[in-house]
Amino acid sequence: MSTPPPSSRRQVFGWALYDWGNSAFATTVMAGFFPAFYGRYWRPLPEGMDAQSTFELGIGNAVASLMVAVMAPILGSIADRGSAKKRFLACFTALGVGMTAALFLVPQGGWFAALAVYGLGVVGFSGANVFYDSLLVSVAPPDKSDFVSGLGYSLGYLGGGVLLALNLWMVRSPATFGIPDATTAVRVAFLTVAVWWALFAIPIMVFVREPAAKAGRVGMVTAAVQGWRQLATTFREIRRLRTIWLFLLAYWLYIDGVQTVIKMAVKFGQSLGFDDGTLIGALLLTQAVGFPAALLYGWFGHRIGTRRAILIGIVAYGITTIASVFMTVPAHFFALAVAVGLVQGGVQALSRSYFGRLIPADKAGEFFGFYNMLGKFATILGPTLMGVSAWALGSTRLSILSLLLLFGAGGWLLSRVREAELAPQRG
């Protein structure tokens, strides 16, 4: 594998270290401690009413995701048309870091404040990623972009996993760190994420040079209008390309299921009575398995065909979803964590590469912009389905079966995609 030229190494590692830092929010906060802590500390309910907190957390995640999805085209437009990417990155990072630290201050029983602070943290995290991604072209020449992007992805897995392991140790052995109890340790963990994120955001601000926009800066209102106009143009063109449109519909559905599993797994395990150590340990196991599995899954897709490999991953998710209903002991939860880790990164990575083969080569940037925006709409349907199902059925255990609708519909649509139909258009 080639490495970036020496002159750009400082920029490359400064850029990649941001992923190392902000991934701690995704692992420790979004997927790990917040879902479990919400039901135990901020929203403790009588036995048999856990479905209510599942409903609230599901709706909270959906609202935050919707806010980001609506903002994404505007933010992307500003990133493309202005030369203030680092300033906007700093603003959204400050929002995410500040809200993460603020979780330490939310008092016991303050469930609404906890959801609001968490939601704003998600907005900060996702909004910052729009500008972080857009800076890739500033730090990597075209022939090195795969390496540099992969470096950020790898450091994200490692950084998020390292701090999650440390936080898990804190919760399981608070006295080792001079912390009075496990509850305080979880609250302190939120502070460590904020500090970790802020610390590793410094290199990108110091070392990455942002080139000036060729057309000069435009106002935010102008950029927003231009962004929405471009979105409408791209949308109309995609609709004329049936195969691409079919894939995007399929992707939206099954990736929503994938992202919902990531965000709601801990809350689901908590509702089944598993302790926090088991839940976070399983999440850490998924992180550990996911990194090498994603690389191996790429080889697997090359051997049997990318679309077929994605479909196998979707089927694996469906089987895992059904099996989760019958979980009774922690060993079951760990086994399912391994199962998810084996296909999670692979499904995401192969979906991106498969889409790259479907679209016209001369319009890759435009179509991938739409693809990324659509990805931000993921995790709206899934948490809503789980939340509403838990409320309607009175059972969190059964609510996860609602995700079969997403995996089933997404898999069926993907099976209808025919690459051969695009051959004349690709010339």
C-alpha cells in the first residue's frame, strides 16, 4: 500500500486524528452508555414499563437524525461553495463537545433534558462530519484518497474502542480511578468523551490547510438556495436512472435497519435485564470484530459478487434480529455481538463500492453527494418502528422484530437491481 508524500503527512494525520477523537462519541455515548444510562438514571420506570423509555429513546434518535438529514444539503452546499470549512467544523465540534460534557450535569430523573442535550450532541457530531469529510480533498491527492480515507476509518475504530474500553473499566472498577460508584463513573465517562474529542480535534485545526474557494465566498442564504437547487436537479436525474434509484431505495431501507441495531442494541439488551458491563462489553466486542471482518468481507464480496455479499449480510441481520428475541443469558448477547460485528462494516463498505459501480463515472461527486445525504436519513424509520412497536405491543423484546420490515424490503429491492441495465448509459 502506498503512503502519502512526506510533505502532506502532517496534514493527513491531523485530519485522521479527528476521526480517532469523535468516534468516542459514537461508541461511548450513542451506542454505549447513553441508552443504558437513560433507562437506569434519567428515566427509571416501574417494572413492566420499559417499553415507554424505549419509545422515548427511539423517537429522540429519530428526531435528531431528521434534523441532521434536513440540514445536510445546506451544510454540504456551504462546504462546497465557501472557504470556511474549518470554522464550521469548529462550531459543530464545539456544539457536540459542549453537549456531551453537559450530560454530566443533567440531574437524576431529568429525562427530557437528557434527551434534548443528547439530541443536540448528535447534531454537533453529524454536522461536524459533513465538513470533516469535505476536507479530505484538501489533505489527500486523488491517487492517495483511498489510503487517507481508510486511515481515518481505521483510527476511528481504534480511538473509539480504546476510550470505550477505558470507560468500561471505570464503570466496572470505579474505586481504581478514585470514583465513588458506578453511576458517577458513567457521568464522568461523558466528560472523558468531551475532553478526548476536543483534544484530538486540535490537530485538524492546526495542521490542515484549507484552500480558498475558486469562486469566492457566498452568503449562507445563497449557498442554501444553490444547494437545494442542485439537490433537486440530482434527484430528477436519479429518477430517470431506474437501476440507481432502485438501489438507493433499497440502501435507505436496509442501512436504516443496520444503523438502528447500532443505536438501539444496548437499550434492547437493557430491557432484557442484562447489566451495563455485559452491554458495553458486547459493544466493545463488536468493535473488535468489526475492523478485521470489514476487510475480510471485502475479499468475500470480490469472490462471490458484491451484490450477493450484501444480500447475505442483510439475511444475516434478519436471522440475528429473530434470534435476539430468544436471548435469555449474557452469552447469547455476546454471540449476537460477534454476529453483527462480522457483517456490519462489510455491508456498509460494499454498499458504497457497489454504488460507485452503478453511477456514471463523470458524475461521481454529484451522485455520491446524494448518496451521503440519503445515508443521513437513515436511523429515522428504524427507531420509530421500534419505539412505536414497543409502545403498541407493550414489549421491547418483540419490538425488534419490526426491523425485519426494513431488512426484508431492502433486500428484496436490492435483489431487483440489475447492473446490466446501466451498460448502455455507461458506454
